[in-house]
Amino acid sequence: MMVFDDTAKRKIRFQTRRGLLELDLVFGRFMEQEFEQLSNQELAEFAEILEFQDQELLALINGHVHTAKTHLLPMLEKIRQAGGTGSAV
């Protein structure tokens, strides 16, 4: 498992800046509330979530589509809760 140092965390922070205002708002709240408490495993999952394209990512967070990557579901729920989008799972 990867260990996330300060440089890796800065890279993740930068990747949360997206092309959609809705994602910026959700990620902004998530970063304020949850980011510093994430374990290395959770950081790896969050980094994997950030690999999705903006439209698909927004649909995942809003619960309009589901992913076959079931290991990401707890992190998606954590993002929803922090972002104020509620549970859609």
C-alpha cells in the first residue's frame, strides 16, 4: 500500500480542482471536513475516484450511476455526506 506523504497529498488537493462548479463545491467541503483524517487506504481510494472524468464523477457522487468498483463505495458515501449531497447508494 502506498504511503501518502505531504507531496502526494498536495497532488491530491490539486486534483480536486475540477471543471465543474458542482464538483468544486462538493470537494471543497469534503477537503475541509474529512481530508486530513483519511487513512492511506482511504487516500488511495480517493485518488482512484479522482481519475474519473468530471461528468461521470458527478453522476457517481450524485448517485445517478453506479460503479463496478465496489471498494470505492464507502469513500463515495463519505464524499456525499461531507458534500451535503446525501446518500444515494
